[in-house]
Amino acid sequence: MCYIITRTQRKGFWDVQFYKRDERNVHARLTMSPSQTILKKFFGFDSFRKGQEETIQHILSGRDVLCVMPTGSGKSLCYQIPAMLMEGVTIVLSPLISLMKDQVDALRQNGVRAAAINSAMEWDDVKPVFRQIRAGETKLLYIAPERLEGVGFREFLAEIDVSMVVVDEAHCVSHWGHDFRPSYLNISPTVASLPNRPVVAAFTATATHEVRADIVAQLDLADPHTLITGFDRENLFFQVEHPLDKTGFLLDYLKKFPNMPGIVYCSTRKAVEEVCSDLRAFGVQAVRYHAGLDDEERRTNQESFLYDRATVMVATNAFGMGIDKSNVRFVIHYNMPSSIDSYYQEAGRAGRDSAPADCILMFGRKDVVTARYLISQSDDSSAREASFKKLRAMIDYVNTSGCLRYFILRYFGEEGLDDACEDCGNCSSVIERTDVTVEAQKILSCVYRMAEKTGGRTFGQTVLTDVLRGSGRSAVKSLGFDRISTWGLMKSYSAEAVRRITDFLMAEGFLDVDDGEFPTLRLTGKARAFFKSGTRLLMRKYEEKPDRKPKKGVTSIARKEVVNEDLFEILRELRRKLAAGEGVPPYVVFSDKTLFAICEALPENDRALLDINGVGQVKLEKYGDAFLEAVRNWRSS
Ligand code: ADP
């Protein structure tokens, strides 16, 4: 089938008309494919991202799809564009009301007829939505999966022409996934009960092999085209810091980027309270979010952040699921999460608009102790073992001197990666390194001598550090460690320094850890090879004293400087006003990335503005004049 898109505009929305090639000889007039035309006209983008076009084509050919793409990679367009091109209505099942609202707002801003029905709506509000669908005026209807439990709604679906059923966050259908939702199990029987089976398209950002197989089975996907684009988020800059003064580090960072919206994640409610009040005391517009606050405060704070009234959200991991704010420019972890899975999910809330964003993890040794204690409380020994394994990977991430991005990607099973991405905190050249070959030899020899002295027993870091620093405490003496050759070999080092180098040796695989609440260390084959080879070992330089001076090369935002920053602030304010007038979050008007591009290109007319990624026909008509005027005023000021 070949399509043409006509420019009829009714009540601010655009209608897409379909003509088969043989009905009207219009084929020759199209210079772009229908999906490309929609991409540019409605969404303002020039080209598809990886995986998008392929998925769209399979859907349009009538095939089910399973699409695994990372957060922020543009999954929504993969179904929104075919939904606009297919006759009938597409039903999108989405787990959260806030997500639906955001998506529908964004689509309507682009002139696409979309609607949502949620549990908070009265029947009087639902009725017109049904009417519009019956009249063929809605292309996408967002609903929560619970809605499928109502017989009346299922009957309604059977009456209308459903072209596609989209399952967003499809991992919720799987018991293996981390967010199982029983109501997702209603999807497949509902699809089966429709008079004509629609295309079923499933999307998720996180899916292991088991979860993928489960999605296909539970949703009864028919020979789906499966697309897995990988987990890399190129615009995110990963960095690990070991600051002795975390709040000082945070304040330095925020001083450097005063108006950039971002999230600071803390592991406890208490930490949220403390960090939030510290930031406020220094004049940062911060709000807090955790499960101990009442609903009203949580709602208000969340909204202040979404609408750019507050700059920084300080929160526990209770905040974030379903938050679609695309202009989060940084996610800083004040405490270390207990797995890379959680870390990547939380950090991944930065930079959904694909403009540069920072993901910084501030490490403190206390976080490890707390995490170990919590895991050791579990009665289920296999769950305990799995959790310790995940925690170990997280600790290794924090201590590695290698590429951070590739560390994460390897964790998720990606293969064939070169040594370094050249674009993370560890790869970037500003990081100073220090030669720890001699220290490593001392530490590893000490582990060896301690085992030798005790007939092969293993010990933890505390005793190891004490022996190396020549402690005379009874735990050291009673085992005879004050008489081994490595006792006191690192007398001149602080305990922190010895620990840091030992952590590094664990992360790099020279020491194996027998996990538990009190883990112990043993040498690996790699350590034995190291003794023989005499290779030099370099690790990231570490801090010995609090250092409150801003550091060089703290972030990617610093490196990829915003062009004409003052204009960016003017455009941001304009965007905020326009958005407030329409009751939508500012990033729905234009993304940060689009504003960055305007600051760089300084468009003088409609055509130049339309050339900018993110400016489509509808938005040009709505906001073009205001933004062009702002640029003109700025030029002449
Ligand atoms: P996901 O659902 O995968 O997390 P979204 O669909 O929310 O991601 O898209 C993330 C961001 O990327 C949005 O701001 C969206 O407008 C933008 N985007 C999507 N596709 C493109 C494209 N082809 N070109 C430029 N930006 C895009």
C-alpha cells in the first residue's frame, strides 16, 4: 500500500488521509516514505534512530514485534508513526497514569489525535473519548491494563476497528521481571476475543533472555520480529567519584550548572531530608520525595520538578518510575545502589532527550556495609547469594579504573566491545592516574602470607589493612600476623589508602571475594601471574583530604559547552511561560536538545527554524514566531 498525507487541519489537529496507489496516481509526488514524512511533519525530526524504521516497517506489514531498546532511545515513535498510518485505532497499554498523560500531551502538542482513559476519570469525561473513537477521530488511545478487566470496555473494543495493541513496559507481563503486574495477563485473552486480530507490538527497555521468552509466550505474539538494539546510551557521561565530602562535591557541581534540572538519589529517607535541607541552605531550589511524605507533598514536589519550578529533586528510589521528564541533565547518586540493574535504571532517567547528561555516582564505604548487612538479613540463601553477586558487580564498577560505560554494557551481556569508550569519567584524559605496582605487590603478598600462616584461612579487609599498617591489636597478634614479613609494610599509608588500593585489586580481578556480611579475600590466578610478569598497574588517583575546590573535567556538560548560554536561559524562560499557558510541562513544548540547537543555529525565519531537529510543522505554527522573536531580540541586544 502507498499513502499520501494531506494537510487538512481541523481544530488544531492534522488528519492523515490514506490512498492506495491505484486509487490515485500520487505515488510519484512523494519524495519521502510516509513514515519519514510523518517523522518530519509531525515530530520535526530529520532521520530515524537505530531500530525505529525497521520496527515501523514490520508493524506496517502486519507482523507482531518485540522491541528491546534502552530508555530514551525513541520507542514511542516506533508505534506512534504506524498508528497514524494504519486505519483504525491503536490501543496503548501503559502502566502509569503519569506516563500516559505525558505521552498524550506530547502527541497533542504535535497535532496528533491521541487520548487517554484512566481510573481517575468520571464517566462524563470518558463518554466523549468513546464518541470520538467511534467517529474515527482518535488514532491512539492510552489505557492502563486494568481497564481490560471491565466487560463493558472489552465489548467496546470488539465494536471498533482496533488496528494495533501496543504493550509498553512489556516486562511487566513476566514473573521473571522486576515489575510484574497481574493485569498484564488480561492482554492476550482480550486480543484473542477481538473480531479481527490486531498487530501486537511489545516494548521494553529491560529484558533478559527469560523475560523476553516470557513476553512472547504471555502475550501470545505470533512469530514476532524481535529487535534488540543494545543498552548503550551514548549521550550519558558516566563518572564515579570518591569524595570525602559528598555534600561539598554536590554543591560545587550545582554551582557550576546552576539552572540545570537534575535528580539526586539517596538510599534513605533520612539522607533525603539532610541533603535537601543542605542544598536549600545554599540557595538551591531543591525539593524532596520519599515514601514517608504524604501524598499531597509528593505530588506537589513532583510537579514543581516536572514543570521546572524546582531545579533539583532529592529523592529515594521511590521517585522516578514513569517520570518522563526529558530534560533531566544529571542524575547524581549520593549513595551507591546495590546492583548495576538499579543503578542503570535510575541513572538512565537522565538525558531522555538525547542531549548530553551526566550520571555521577558518589561512593562512600558506608554504603557497602549497609548493603551487605541488608542482604545478609534475607532468609533465602539463593536470593542472598544472587544479591551478593550483584552487589559485588556494583562495587567493582565503583573501583574499576577501566571504562565505565563498557563495564555496564558487559554486565548486560554485550560482547565485542573494545577496551574503552573514550567518553566516560575513567576514559577521559583529565583523570590523573597513579602507579600502584609496588603497593599491589605488598597487599597481594600479605594476603598470601596471612593464608600461609593460618593453614589457608581467608580474612577480610579490616585485618589485612591492620597487618599492612603494623597494628599491634590483639586480633593481629593472636594469629601471629605481627611476625610475618609483610607486617607493617605499608606503615606510612593511611587506612583509607590501603583500602582503596585493595578495592581496586578486587575490581580488577586480582583478589576474589567470599561474600557474606563480612567478606574475605583470596588470591586469584591473575594475581599469581602478576607476581611473575612484573606488569605496571595504574589506578585512578584518590583523595586523601577533603577537597572542596571544583575539579577539572567534572562533567560532560562542562566539556560540551552550550553555545550562547545566555540565549539558552532566555529560551528556557519563554518555553516555561508558553508551557504554563497550556498546562503542560516545558519539555513537551521543545526539548532541551531543540533549544541547544536553536542557540547554535540562531534561525532567522520559519524555514531555518523548521530545519532544527524537534521543530515540526505544528509546533512551528504554534511557537515559531515567539522563538524567532526571542532570537532576534537577543541578536540585537
Ligand atoms: P523511550 O520510550 O525509548 O524511553 P522516547 O520515545 O520517550 O524514548 O524518546 C526519547 C526522546 O527521543 C524523546 O524526546 C523523543 O522525542 C526523542 N526522539 C525519538 N525519536 C527521535 C528521532 N528519530 N530523532 C530525534 N529525536 C528522537
